Amino acid sequence: MKDLQKNLRVALVQATPVLFNKDATIAKVCGQIAEAGKNGAELIVFPESVIPCYPYGLTYGFTVGSRTEACRDDWKIYYDNAVLCPSADTDRIGRAAAEAHAYVSIGYTERDYDNGSLYCSNMIFAPTGELLCNHRKLKPTGAERLIWSDANRGYFPVADTPWGKMGSLICWENYMPLARAALYSKGVSLYLCPNTNNNAEWHDTIRHIAIEGKCFVFHVNQYFTKDMYPTGYHGSAAEEMERLPQAPCNGGSAVIDPYGHYVTEPVWNKECLIYADINPDEAIRARMEFDPCGHYARPDVTELILHEK
């Protein structure tokens, strides 16, 4: 293995999107990329579906066996604010990454060129602005299946960086043991974890992943309140928004080291940029006695088979 570049400055962007507004949110995240770059960040990590937002609490009128035209109109608002990849939208983010001279990981709702489906996806840009990876969430969770489709490509892409290999799993994908093993098998030491989870059990999970994978975990959640939701919907959305908790997503973003310790403690109830300086060599050092896909594996007994596109 080649020697890693020492000391990586990471910025977690606990972001508040301009809810359901793609253009305004892209403008905002480009500004946050610029701010993080000015503060020396070499890796900038955003949450799950920050563009145009995570549509927390909305049902779009789905019931078993029926839909309404008004709710189709509401869904079309979300569809129209989804992002094609590649496109002028992704080019804007790539330019911001190049101007900051940083790797940028950003979650978004992706609209496919070839079908009418939406996907919960995560992009990784290089410091040159090049789009390196686009990972689609394998299995949307619960009612997420009403708006997002299962991934049909881009299953486990990994970026090779000066600080080691980097890949992402989105939210509850991280509960899938074989998906985690797929990233471990590719030698990931920088494990990106964009999500919308904020409970105590979730923090147990991401600390376990750091220990299990002997990797740094970058856990990033959004922060927004229900009064930030737009008005003017056609179907049941207004009533659904009214029933939401005051802060449907309240953060908790943190960096965890390969031993399961917080490098930065979880930050709650505000939008912010969280900075951490890490030594990527710690991931290799931690594998001295436990390397899950190396000397601590038994491929003669168990085997992982990947079907990638």
C-alpha cells in the first residue's frame, strides 16, 4: 500500500436546505463549500438528500390501491426539483469543489434521464471538480419507497484519495451487513455516512461500523424545522406538515475514529459546519490485530459475491 498523505481536515456540513427548492439549495451549498474551503477543509461532507431536501413527513397521498390528482401535483414539485446527473446542476457543485480545492460528498434526490423514477443518491467530487462517484441507495426505507426507487446501478463506487479509499452508504443502508462488507472489501478507510437519523441507537450503529470496519466514519444529518416548509401544496401535505415535530431533523453529526471514539461530539439543534483534523494512518494502525477483509477474514469459510453495474 502506498504511503498516505498525513493529516486530513474534514468539514461536516449539518445543512439546512431551502426546502423543495433545488436552485436555491444548490446556491446555498456552494456557499458552504466555499466557506469550508476557506477554513482549510480538504473533505466536505453533506447529508442525505440535502438537495432539494428530505421530504420528511409527507405521504403524497399514497394509500393501498388509490392516489389523488392533487397529490400527484405535490409529488411533481419534488420531481421537478430533483437533480439530473450529470447536468448543469452537478457542474455548479463541481466548480465549487474545484474553487475550494476539496473533495465534496453531497446527498441529493436524483432524477434519471431514462425513466420517470427518483433515486436517493450521493455524489463525490474531486478537488478538480470531476465527478468521481455517484452512489444510489440500494433500498429506500419504509415509506421512502413511495418516492425513491431501488438502485439500478452505482452500487458501491469508491474514490481513491491521498488519505485512503472513500465510499458511502446512505442512512439505513448502513444496517445492511453485506453492504458494509462490500465497502470494507474495497479497502475503505474514509466511510461516508450521509443520513437523516438522530436517535441514540443510530449512534450505537455508526460507532460499531467504525470499530468493525476499522475506518473513520463521517456521520452527517440535516437540521430543519417545520416552519421552514413551503406553503401552496395541493393535497394532504399541509395537514401532514402541521403534525410534524418542531425539528423533524435535529442534527447529531459527528466524526468517529477507527476505535469507535468520537473525534467530534454530536452537535444538535442548529445548522453549522463541524471541523475535524484526523490522521488517516490511524485506520491502518487499527487493522494490526483486526482487518475485517484481510487477515481476520476466512474466505475459505464465508464469501461475499458482488453483482455490480
